[in-house]
Amino acid sequence: MPQQEIEMILMRQLASYLAMPIFIVDSAGSLVFYNEPAESILGRRFEETGEMSMSEWLIAFAPTDEKGVIIPHKELPLAIALTERRPTHRLLWIRGLDNMQRHVEATCFPLIGQASRYLGAVAIFWEIAP
């Protein structure tokens, strides 16, 4: 595994101390970490899933819109933060790894390090009460 940039290490450390569910991807869109508060929404502990490529987590979490239609990956908030390097926000449904559908609200932003190095993106999300 290649060595991570210090900002990614620090972002992961910060996420591990926060009570908000956080999902971190690298510049290729691969999942590098999600914190403990995210585990109950995503349906499994990070230690059990480990890192995943973007195609793996897209299949695993199957994000859909309010009508149950799969959201094209280019329209997902995290993909927009990655490709357009801008913050974005959206309501969506995901299927947790425990096979439970959950309604979530996600705010995503690009992660840009010192000297304008593009490192990836971060999703902060929360479950919408039924």
C-alpha cells in the first residue's frame, strides 16, 4: 500500500474523533476510511470492510434517489466533489452492508492539501429519521 499524504492521515485522525458519520476517499475515489459513527449507517465496521475501490463501494451501497432509481455515479455528491473539486449536498438512499435501506443526507467536499495538492474528498452524512 502506498504511503498516504499527511493531510489524509490527519483527516482520518480527525474523523476518528468526531461524532458525525464521515467517509473519506482518495483522489481516485477509493474508500480509505469511514469512522465509527458511519458504521451504524453503512452496516459494518470499517475494520471488517477495509478499503474499497469506487466501483466496489458504489455496488455495495447502491445509492438511489427518492424514487428508488440508481443515481449515476457522476451525479453523486462524492463524485462531484472529486471530479469538479467543489462542495455539494444531496438527499439519497443507500443500502447498508447489513442490507438495510437508509435515507441519508450527505455534504461532500474536496480535500486539498498544502501547495494545492488534490488528495480526495470527504462525505459528512447523517441518517434522515423515518
